Amino acid sequence: MRTETSSPVGDKLSVVYAVRVVEGGEQGFREVYDRIRKSVAGVPGHIVDRLGEPIDDSRQWVITSEWETPEHFFAWLRGDDHRALLAPLRAWVDQTQSLRYRVVQETVGARS
């Protein structure tokens, strides 16, 4: 039986970055993403990154990240390293969309 608890989470920020990878560019995209994630893992306030691969032929990948506060994320975003770090990604994607939202509640399922 699965039980769930729901709790407020404070100032945590989630970022969803949807990218459409160019046809045939999956390997290059994954290599660049791997470099990016290793760098971002050391940024103050960063909690977790996740990479979602499409299960259809859409080429629409999703990168999600969580940050302790919006201020941590925006400090990294404004930093000089941010643009240089993400620049190689442009060669592998032809469409992007970024969504940022404050987490006001999350539900965690019970682990058995």
C-alpha cells in the first residue's frame, strides 16, 4: 500500500529546461550535458539535476534542476561562467524553453 505525505518546502526553486536536440545530435548533446552537470553540481545552493530522454521520436529532452533558493540560481545565472558553460550546448539544440517556479508543496511517496 502506498501512502503519501505532503509538506511545504519553503523557498526551493525548480527549473525546467526543455530542449529539442538536432537530428542525430543525441550523443554530442549528452557529452556536453555531462560536462555541464559536473560543473553545476559544485555551485552553492544547487540540489539536483535530472536529464529526461524522450520516449518518442520528438527529440524533446528535459533538464530539471532544483535549487535551495531562487537567489542561488540567479547568482549562478548572472555569473561569468554560466554563458561559457552553456555555449557548447547551442550546437546540439534547435529549440529551447526555460520555466522557473518556486516549489510551494511536494508530495513524497512512501518507500517500501
